[in-house]
Amino acid sequence: MYFKTLSLSFSLLFSFYLFAQTEQEIIKNQIQEARSINEKWMAKKSEGLKKRDLYEGQAERADYIITGIPKHVKEVNPAGVVYRHYVGSNMPIILESSQLKTGITPYVIMNPGYSREVYEDLVGIFLTTPLTPPERVGLPRNSVADYIDFTLYAGTPVVEIEKEILLIPGRPDLPAWLKALYIDYKATGRVDTQYINLFKRVDERGGVTPTFMKVKIQSYRLGGKVFKLSKD
């Protein structure tokens, strides 16, 4: 009986060790991918910006699509910093997995009543600070908005786009219907001409799988109530 108990204990310990190793490998790979994207961003800063208007000739509206990385975008040191990420309907899976995912929307500057400036290269996981209300980062005003507060693993790159708006560089997600079109295009070579340039950018970015990033959640607010996680 003693031998069986000892064997079971060793087996559980070994399984935990394997899980820990896998977790560390996941974190390492995620950070390496984000750092690789960040290096490309910093290199592109010297190339300047290219701007095109989707509604050229229509004075009443304008959507400017901007390619490139603005020179004022800079990498910042996240060591010891607590960040905030406002969460939509994905809170359960974020709490279960302790990781965030890139969204569909890149960085956008809204000019009410006239235009948008869409920076199509500035995509990733958007962060802000615990002192920043959701409306400051383009979300609806909400005094009880759901969020998580967290720190990052050493080596995770963070860039500052503007004060209180930060980003972990990543590969964007795509809507399900667009992913289906892309997968069909890769399998058959057939594609509507309007999607060719987009799919070329998807190829350059490494495919349609979004970037994930493990974080260390400190606390979160859900349904107006704040929960602090144990550090044990």
C-alpha cells in the first residue's frame, strides 16, 4: 500500500511538472511571437505612413486607411505595471485560461460626424490603466464595466500608441465568415478580387490564427462586483 501511495504521489507530481513545463513553453512562445511582430513594427516606423480614402471624392464622408507605424509609437517597460483590459462577453474563458486574445478591430481615431482614421497595422491586445475610464479608450461610458486588472510576464512587449492607450503587438482575429473565405481561397485558389489584398496581408501576418497572451490576473470586476484573486 505504501508503495502504491508513493507511486501515485510521484505520478501526480510528475504530471504537475509536465503541465508546468507546458505552461512555461506556451508563455515563452507567445512572448516570442509578440516580440517578433514588435520588431517589425519598430523597423517600419522609418518608412512613413501611407494614407488612402475609401470614399475619395465624397466630401460628406471619409474613411482613411493608414498603413505603417506612426513615429510616436514607442515600446514601454511593463515591469511592475498593473494594466487593465475591459472585457465583453468573454470573461469566463479569460478567467479560466488567464489569457487575452487579439480582436478584430485595429487602432481607430474617430472624428465625429466626418471621418475615421484606421491604422490597419496597429493591431493586437489593447491595454489601458486602472485609472482610465472605458470611454477614454473608445468604449461606451459605463461606471460598472467588466474588466480584469493584471501584470505581464517578463519579456512581454508593450507599445504606447497614445497616453493611456497601449497595445501588445499581435496578429488580428478575423470574422468567422472572412476566415471561411480565406480557408477556401488557400484550398482552391479562388477568391473575389476585392479580398486579394486583404488575404495577402493575412499571409504576411502568418495566417488567421489570432495572437494569445498569458497574463497574471490580479483582480476583476464582473456584474459591478470586484473580485481579488488569491496570490497563493
